[in-house]
Amino acid sequence: MPGSVPGGSDAGSPPAAVPLTIVWFRDDLRVTDHPALSAAREAGAVVGLWIREVRDAQGRGPRPLGGATRWWAHRSLAVLAAELEELGIPLLFAAGPAGAVLPAVAEHLQATAVTWSRRYAPASRALDAHLKDELRAAGLAVHSHPGSLLVEPWEIATGSGGHYQVFTPFWKAAAELPVGVPLPAPASQGPPADLAERVEGARWAGIAVTLDELGLLDQDPRWWEGTIARHWEPGCVAAGSALAGLEEAVTGYSTARDVPGDEHGTSRLSPRLRFGELSPRQLVHAVNAHPELGAPQNEDRRAWVRQLYWREFAWHLTYHCPPLERTPLRPEFESFPWEPDEGALRAWQRGRTGVPLVDAGMRQLWQSGWMHNRVRLVVGSFLAKNLLQPWWEGEQWFWDTLVDADEANNPVSWQWVAGCGADAAPYFRVFNPETQRQRFDPDGAYVRRWVPEAVEPLSGYPEPIVDVKESRRRALDAYAAMKDAAS
């Protein structure tokens, strides 16, 4: 990954003759329903920029991408670059702390404005606020726009004026707010005559690099092509095709969504939302526009849209709370008696626990970069409660292996299943993986696909590494010990 960022052009460079706006793309890799991009195009010429960010010395910036999300970002950025090129907009790539990269790019391109879609995690918000002040002091206009949420975190509050900590009342309040109509892609427009020269100059100066030089595919690309790439086609073009097929994905969702062996039971749009290849406004508008699904009493639509608002709830919490990837929202869990065990953690990560549904989920994750939501609950409960492994170890593993891992849903969901988060599953609720398998995979289709040796005699499938019933009792004892210590 490239390191330091050289300085920009000479201080005496003449101002640009035509207003030029840099659109700083982050987790919004699309051209449709992109308020920041549309506003920039209305103002004049546009250059896109995507930075492989590292946090600065003050800890400002986003959490570095995991392995699976780096792969997705690489592929999605290639598609975005082609889509922007058709609009007459070049897309530059750079790497390093954004606080150094963005001012250097703006100076070299002689930009007059910078715009971006808002971010909500604390460290990213701190960086964006710092950059706004720095860029404005340098004479640039700077604007941020909504784009990744249906509801801005400050737009709703409880009756006492605080933030919501329970999902259902949040959902009821948030769903009352209107959802705007998605914006079309901006019109194509020829760039200024000298823009290509300025862009190429940024590359020659070492400020910008090629997509390949970002190093997002730092693992052997053959690994990705043999696993995750067989299951996904990243990019806003494929996302548009998925949006067109939304009716089929939502029909029957209220019942099929809990059946992991049903490949059509979920829409599998989570990575599209995570990277902003689709906006949530596009999804809500599409499902509401359908004559049958859009009916208020339609249970499939209601169940599906409810999941969008769980995502909103996670970002609501992330905005209002301290960093959640290690800090439990319920402070008593700071003293929970976890029993770290490298061997148990490794067996869980590799799908070698001897518990078929758990192993099927973990192998689906390893091979495809995704896991069915029902199974996510089961494997999370098994790690934190049956194995008593710290929940953040599971959160970090998901962060590195899920194509849809983001800074809100990943830690918030892990805290929920571990019992230490907002609106959390009670600690005494321990998902029994065998009961869950009998209920949601009764014919064994899911387990048979991902762990065929678990259903084959004389296959050498391992014995369970823990007794499910006994380990549940240990979990409850540990919870009681924590409560006693806190009292």
C-alpha cells in the first residue's frame, strides 16, 4: 500500500478557470441517488476521488477495511470508475491519511470545492469535521450531504430528548418520517479542456495511483476468485439488476427469511447497502412502488423494510455512543468472566466445532464472504455463550471475512447476540444449535451443502468440542457471577 503523500502543485499556480468540485467517494459507490454527486455536477466540472484511508495520528478516520471488504471495494470501484467515465468524470485513487491526501489532491487539481456523503462513526466524523475546517481555511467550499441513511441520527429522539436504545420504538418513530424520491444519475457533461492534464499530473506527481496500486487485493487474487468471487458480482451495475429483481426477493420474505437452505429467501442486498451501490431510499421506493408489496398490510414488505430500519438503528447507536467494536453498551459486561481459548476460537473460525449448523455457517462465511442472518445469530450465541469466548473476537472475525461488515451493524449485532448491547437478547437466551437446525433446516439442505461430512457416515466429522446443554449452564453461572460482582 502506498505510503506518504507528496505535496501539491506550486503555490503560484493560477486558479482554475472553471469551477471544479472534488466528490470524495467513501461508502457510496454509485451514480444514482447520490446527492453529493448531483450537487457537484450542477455546480460545474467534477473529479471523483476514493482514498484507501488509514487513521491519522489522532485516531481520526474509518476503521480499516477487512479482507473481504477490500476485495469487494476493489471490484466495485472498477465498476464505478467506468460509470463515472461515461458521465465525463474521472475517478482518482489515492492512499494514506485523508487529512494529508485530500488537501494535496485539491491543491494539485486547483479545485474550488469538495463534497462528500456524510459518515456517522465517531472517528470518521471527527476527521470530516477537521477536514471541513482545514479546507475552508484554504479557500475551498466544502459541503456534506445525506445519502446512506433514511433518517439522520439527530432527526429523531425519545420523549426525554435522548437517543433510542430499544429498536421497536425507534422503528415506529423513524418509519413515520417521509422517505424522499431517489435522484436520477447526473447528466453526462464534457470536462474542461485542461482537466485531463491536471488529473494526469496528479498521477505523475505520485499523489494519485492506479486502482491496482491501492493494494486492496493484498491476498493472492486466486484465493478470491476461487471463493467469494464465485458468489458475487460487485458494483453499482449489478446492484441495479438486483434492484430490478426486488419483487422476487421480497415476495415470501416474512417466512422464507429464516430458512438458511432457501437461496431465494433473502435479498442478499446487504453488501450493496454497505458499499452504497444502492441507497436505502432506492430500496424503499422500489418496494413501495410495487402494487402488491407496497400495500401497508403486506407482511413480506413489512418484514423486509423492518430489516432496513434495524440497519438505521445500528447507525443511530453508533452516532450517539462510544466506539462499539470493543466497548459494551451495558457497562457491567466489562467484568464478565470470559474464558479465552485460542483452540476453541480457531475451531469456531474454521467450522470445526462438531456442531453441524455452526460449522455450516462458518464455512459458508469462509467460502462466500456472507452468512445467512438466522445462522449468524446461532454462531454468535455459540461463540459468546457456549464457548464463553469474548464477543469482540467474533466481531473481528466477521469484520475480516464478511463482505457486508460495516462499523455499525457488525458490532451492534454482536453486542445484541452476546447480551451486552442495546435492546440485547437476554443473556439467558442461548440459541440451541440443534434445535435451530431442526426448526429451520429440517431436511438438512443447508448443512449438507456446506458440511457434507456431517451427514455422511464414517466421514471423520469431529465430535462436538463442547456439550451444548452443559455449556449453557456454565454461561448462566458466568452471567450470575457478573451480576453478583456488579451488585
